[in-house]
Amino acid sequence: DGGITQSPKYLFRKEGQNVTLSCEQNLNHDAMYWYRQDPGQGLRLIYYSQIVNDFQKGDIAEGYSVSREKKESFPLTVTSAQKNPTAFYLCASSRRDKSSPLHFGNGTRLTVT
Amino acid sequence: LAKTTQPISMDSYEGQEVNITCSHNNIATNDYITWYQQFPSQGPRFIIQGYKTKVTNEVASLFIPADRKSSTLSLPRVSLSDTAVYYCLVGDMIGGSQGNLIFGKGTKLSVKP
């Protein structure tokens, strides 16, 4: 089955450490996205990439970094500069056409103490 | 960017039809209207998408009036498993970028027995 895999489902880190969240898709989608969701809130866009080796900042990119070396993979690094990193992180992908909906993974819940 | 407004919450009973309306007064000519469903601790799931008039699939219908300034998601005969948050998104997919899609807080639907 095609889909998006995020791992791990739960992640715990100490404050001051960088942590990388994995996102892999086998849908052959060109575009990939990272969202952050806080309790009771909607999703906020962190970064997105429309093509390999290219990505753009979303609304809340500060304290995060990404890479897009392969079409299938779009890892997100939460750096120590991110002031409130504890959140639910969602990765998505889509085709690059007018009506392509987003396909989401099941998220990684990051807790930083 | 087309901002959307939808009710924060709705209650219903099993077997009833549920209609969730979304307002998007500044929708642009190229914008599509897309609805997603999200269960706790999962990624959002695509439900339905439309541009104008009516769209129906196996799980829902989407009604869009001629002026396209609002849309209504209709869920026929809901069950307890339809309890979830429903998001209405309006976006311009020209160029393949979905980086401008805005997820609000959505509508929390509670279905009671």
C-alpha cells in the first residue's frame, strides 16, 4: 500500500538537544510538507518542498530545518533554538497539480523536557 | 489567502444527517474547496473536494453555491465513528504549491448514541 510513514510515533528529548523527525512517502509525490499541531489548535505550516533540493519556509520556520535530498524523504530537524518544541508534528505530501489533496502521515508526538 | 470560518463545535446523534458550513468570502477564482477529517493523534484524512455546484462521493457531499463564498459538507446518517474534527480549506493550487493552505481550528463534531 502507498502512503506516508512518520517515525517514531513518540519521541522524547532533553532541552538543548537537536532531534530529527523522519518522513518517507512511496506515493511518488513531488511536494512534501511539515505541519505542527498544538493541543486544540489547527495545523501550522513549518516548511514545504515542491521538488527535490528545494524547499520554502512556512509560517513558523524559526528553530526548524529541513532537507530534500530524495523525492521520497523530507526529514525535519527541531533545533535547540525552537523555544516551544513540544508538539504533534505531521508530514504530508501531494502531487503538484491544481486539485491534488494532501496525504498525511500519522504524526510524531515530540516531548521535550 | 482565502480565510475560512466554520463553527467551533457541533453535536449530533447517530443516524442523523450533519451539515457543516464553511464561509470563505474572499475565495479566489482558482481556489478549490477541500475538506479533511482528523481523529485524535492521527493525521488529517481527505474527505471531499469541489470547485462549484455539488460533489458527492461514498462518504460525503459538498454543496457550493454559485457565488462560492461558502460551502457545506454533508455527512449522511452519522455514526459514533464520525466523531472527529473537520477542516475546511480553500486554496490556490496554481503552480502546484499548497504552502498557502491554512488549517484553522476546524469543527469538532461529537456524535452521541
